[in-house]
Amino acid sequence: MLAASALAITAILLGQTSPSTDGPSVPVDVHVGLYVNEIEDLRLKDNKFVADFYIWFRWQGDDLHPLDSFEIANGNIDSKSVPYVGMRGDFNYAYVRVVATITEFWDVSRFPLDKQVLSIAIEDRDNEGAKLRFVADSENSGIDPQVRVPGCMIGKPAAEVLPQVYKSNYGDIELEKAKASAYSRFRFSVPIARQGWGYFFKLLFGLFVATAISFLAFWIDPMRGDPRFGLGVGAIFAAVASQYVVSAWLPETSSLAMVDALHVLSFFVIFLSLAESTVSLRLCSSGDHDHIQKSRRLDRRAFGCLSVGYAVACCLLVFFY
């Protein structure tokens, strides 16, 4: 045993390293919570909203400074209040008030009856998950009861911690090209949903009225071309104006939202009304009594089929899109 000890001392003096008996390092648990004071400037068009919130950290040890190293993974911090740092028993405790602009890629497939989730994602920029592990303080996290999102109902918020892996070495040539780093991410989510049908009808009432006006053409004598075709052409322009107004609210996307499908359906139905008027006019212009009767029957049937078909198709899109 003395010989072994002598050999170990000799190795240390010569600068040689001995195998470590320490096990793998254990990450430090950092309890994090968030309380939202205000949600404002929610912009579907720009995929952004502004949040005013308190965030706090509670941990043990002096090696970490999460209040200084935290960042918002899906947004930018606009301002911070003067932070508080102190002790709560054996724990370090720190909090700060933050105003941040958050980027959120909305799901507008069912707009204007859509439901959204407003999320705030927090990461530590200096410490990977092997060194720092967030623990959600769900019990104390929440949202102020006075917070309002115009036109929307606010659901129950949720706080959770998820792993976030970045598959890159960020250009560090001392690391492998396929090097991946894993961080602990705290996410606070607030679900919101449109309140009732008021916004839906307010936004699309003009479109529905314009399409209904095009059906009135079926009750005008086909030989009176100006008023009969004028209703359809006017309905087309009104539908285009409605589409323009709605597009100003939505972000750029290649997918077809429910509101877009309703506009496409309306364009198609108005076109069919104009096409029917053209056929009816051609029948009447022949002067043949049988053709005139066919024209009148065609108008009545077209009115019934298009009006009922349009209403049914709209209901199917609204409830099953």
C-alpha cells in the first residue's frame, strides 16, 4: 500500500492525471415562475404581441446567476425594472419585471373563429441543461385577473419545462460538426379564444349580404340586362373589398384559412348567378314563348338551389373546416 501511495504522489508531481472517481455532474435545479401583468398590442398580421410580466428564480449555490443570463427564446426584451436579489432561507431568490415583444406564429386556419396560444419561452444563454435545469413554479405562476385581450376569452395558463436541442456547433472549430447542445426551456402558455359569434358576423356580414344581393337578380326580367347584371357585378366588387379588408388582418401564408374559403365560395356562387343570367337572357332573346317559360323556370330553380346550397356550404365550412 505504501508503494502504491508513493507511485500516486510521484504521478501527481510529474503532472500526470489520475482517473477521476467523481460521477457525472448533476444539474442545479432552478425554480422559475412567471406572472403576467398585461397582454397588449396583439398583432395577427405581424405574428407578435407585447407582454408585461414578472419573472423570478430560486436556486441554491453561488455559481449560477439566472437573473443575468436568462433570455426570451421567442422574442426580445424591450425593458426591465430594477431587479431584486436576496435570500429566502437557504435559497437564492431574484425577480425582475419585464416588458417584451414576443413572436408567435399563429394558427389562423379557422379565423375568425380561431383559438390561439400565447407563449413566453425562457432559456439560460450561458448554461446548458447539464449544468442548469429549470423547474416550473406552477403553483405561483399565473395571470392577473384584470388582463383583457379584446374580443377574446382567456383560458387557464400553464407552466412547463421542456428540453430544447440545438443541432449545431455554432462555428466553433474545436467542436464536432454534428455537435448538439441541449438547454432547459421554461414555457408559460396562455390560451385565448374568440368570444362568441359577434366578431365573425361583424367581419363577414358584408360578404354574406353581397352574395344574397346577387340572388335578387333572378327576380328581374332577363331582358332588363343593366339592373340584372349590375347586381352581380356589384356583388363581386363588394366581395373583393371584403377579401381585401380581411387580408389586412392576417399574416402572409400559403394555406387557405376558413375565411378565405368562405370568400372563394362566395366568388364562385356570384359567378354562377351571372352565368345563369347570361343563359336566361339568351333564352328570352329568342322571343320564343317556350324559351321564355324555360327562362323563368330556370331563374326560380337557380334562386332556390344557389341560395340553399350557399347557406349549407357556409355552415359546413364554419363547423367542419
